[in-house]
Amino acid sequence: MTQLAIAAEAFHFLRPAWLVLLPAVLLLWWRIRRGSARRDIAGEGIAPHLRAALTLGDTGRGRIQPIDAAAAAMILLLLGAAGPTWSRMPDPQAAEAAPVAVVMAVTSSMEGADIAPSRLERARQKTRDFLDRRGGARTGLIAYAGSAHAVVPMTADTGIMVPYLAGLSSQIMPRPGNDAGAALALAGDLLAPEGAGAILLITDAVDPADVAAIEAAPMPVAVLAMLPEGTRDRGIDDLSVPVVQVTPDDADIARLDRRLNAAWRAALLENTDQPWEDRGPWLAWPAAVLLMLWFRRGWTMRWAVLALGLAAAPDARAEGIADWFWTPDQQGQRAMDRKDFEDAAGDFADPLLRGYALYRDGQYAEAIEILDRVETAQAAMIQGISQIRARGYRDAVAAFETALARDPDYPGAAENLQTARDIVTYIEDVQDASGTEDDTEMTADEVAFDNEENRGDETRQEVPRDGEGEGPLSADQWMSGVETETADFLRQRFALEAAAGPRDAAQDPDAAQAPDGTEAPPPPAPGDSP
């Protein structure tokens, strides 16, 4: 079911009692329209050319009259007062897109080069495009061949998937085969704690024996078929779930994203805790335009002069049509709704909204600096999450403590504070065991770490200055010095899991988790009270 069909099914009026006035408006329009029509003048004994000369207004009987515009405006206002709606109010604590488990086939057939550069490489590219489009929604990654393995658990920090995607190849899979059924079962386990979600299956072939398992999956499934044009697969052809053929552009990803989110939107409509969103104010704009057109004759010239006057006004701030209708904060919110966080940060005037947009865009240092101007618990909460993303864990502890000091009951602050403290404790325990300090706050000239808890050994590392030795290593040099490749790590992990037998990846205590368990709540929309 498409989003349009879901909206049509959910459409109703919040205040339908206003609709009883519609027949009265239609009756009034009919009476006035009928009364304005002139009776035909008797033509007996009058020459046709004289009759036409003596008849006034007869040629305008079929034209649009002022009462038509007035009646249309009244009907629009009545419909707006009735409160049309087809969606719930967005929940600021909920994800903006459906949680999705990406299930990718990593089989020998996926190494085929009939889709350049290869089916598997194109699948990795499509997965990265899909993650970029989702804007930080919770996503997990599963790889399968003869066995299925959770590569990355469900997380909102989808950037950590990129190096794991690069390490996927058929050589790292412990068993050959194409067991999509086991992969779908594992995806269901990953999504179970989310409460709802969807599964994206990326494959070039489906065993006919797995068709029933795919169609009986506990979550909605969509398939991205990694097959060149004209190539068919019996198992994929037998599927009744949505199947999208891979395309050179991102049209396939856009279709998949719409289909997967459609089921999520339908589930959100069943959430009775969220009120319905009143769309009635939208109808006030066309009603106002109709009333202005109906006001008096000659309106075309009057509005043209007014438009020229607005364009020529020396003190006008408007730099575009959008500035005539929306404030900077409203324009920023529109950009946020499009997930264009960089433009939103440039549009917002409110520092809280601008700081949150910078945080969503990944500009954590800038977000922390802007939010220093706002003395609210919400600002401190977003600062703390930004500090964790920037690996400033001790500063994150201070930010969450500030949030609790400003509002002891602020949602999620206590949990995030405990998470940040656990991370700091873990780092200090590792330092105690290794006799080294944390190296996450390195400067260009030397590395020196604060030792607030008097734990571990004080360590000071001199870094050669320009002209002294080889200088600091670049990021590429650091990565080239790492002996263990991602593919080697995944090969060893998958082999151990295959030897141990099927496991519940959602309950696996060894599965890697993102350091921040909760997301910073978004700030209120422009015009709402905090």
C-alpha cells in the first residue's frame, strides 16, 4: 500500500459538525445565482438586431460571478473548520523513518561483473545511498550465504556500517549457499526490540524453498534485485512482496524507501497516544485568495502595483518568495522536514534550533558552541550527545549533569549520564590495565591527558615538530599501519558463530553497540512553547 492510499484510508474530519452548514451555503449560492439571471425579453414584434441592442448583460450570464468566489471561499472555510486530517502529530521521541534491517546476500554469484563493477560492489553502493537517504534512522546490517550473521546491530549511527560494508565478500562467509530464510529470521530477531520496522533484502537470487519464509516474515519485506536488465530468477519472480530492479541512478532506492516507510506510517496511525494533526489551516490560504479576488473589480492592476511596490521597497528583507510567507525559523523547520540539516542550520535564527540542526548534520563542535548560549536542559542534553559523538566523554558527563541540574526529570538525561560515566570508567579501567592514557584528545604538538581520578600512569608523548623526524602520521598512514583488515575480522567472527551454531543476535552480549544508547530529543517546532 502506498503512502497516498494510507492517507486516503485514514482521512476523516475532527469536527464534522461544521459540515451541516454546507447545504445552507449551496442553497444560498443557488438562490443568488438564479436571481442574477435575467429573464428572456419577449421577441415578438422586435427585430433581432434591435432586441440585441436593447438587451444588457445577457452575454455575461455564464461568466464567473462574485457569488461564485464567495461561495467557494465559504465552503473552503467550512471544510477547514471541520478539521480534515489524515496523519498523526509527529512524535519528537520517535524515529522519522521506519527501523530497517538490511539483509545482503554475500554469495559467489554476487561477485558477477555483469553489473559494473560487480553485483556485490553495486549492492554496497546502493546500501550506502540508502543509509544517506534515511538521515540517521535506526538500521541494522545482516550478511548471509549458507549461514546468516548480524554484521552491525540496530543503531542510529549508520556511519559505523561503512567500513563493515567494505569488508563484505563471498570469501569471508564460512559456508557457501543461499539461505535467505535464516537471514530473514535473524532480521526479525534484530527488529523485535524496535516494536515495528521493515526488512530490505538485497540479493540476485532466491531459492524457491525460501519464498514462503520471505512472504511469512514478521515484518514487511521489500527486495532489491541485483540483476541486469533482461535477467530473471525463478525465486524472485515467485515473490509477492515488492521487488525493485536495480537502476543506474537512485530511483530504485527512492522507491524502496517509500515502500518501506509506507508500512511504518500505517503502524503509526494506530498509535492512539498521538493526536491527529489538524490540516484545516491549509484551506485558509485559498479561501483568502478567493475573497481578495471577489472584493472589487480592477483587482488585477491593484495587486500588480502592490507586488511592484513590495519588490522595490528599499527596507524589505525578502531575498526570495519564501521570505514573504515564512519566518527564518519556519524555513529552517521546512528544511529539517526534508532532512536537509545543513540548510536548516543556516536558516534557523533560534540558537536552540540551529544547534540541533548542526548536531543532526554532524557538526558537533559547532553545535556545542552554539548551544552554550541556551541555558535550558534540552540544550545541555543535545550538547552531551554531541560530546559523545565527538568522543569528548568527560565533557559529556558534565553536560548531562548540567541538564539534570536544570531539570531533574528531563527525559533520558539520567540514562545518558550513566552511559557516559560507564564509558569514562571503561576507558580508565583500560588505562589502568595497560598503563597508558586515553589518546582521543591529541593535539598537534604533544599528547597530554588529564587524570581527574588520579588513575593510571601519567603519560606525556612528544610529537616531532615540523622538520624534526617524520612528523605526525596522517589518517591514511594510521589505517595502513593496522594489520587486521575488516574482512579478516568478519571472517573470524563469522567462522566462530557458524561453529557455535545459530544464535540470537539481538540478545548477543558480544555484539558491538553504539556508545550512545539514546538520541537527543529534537527541539520544539518554531512557534511551539518549549
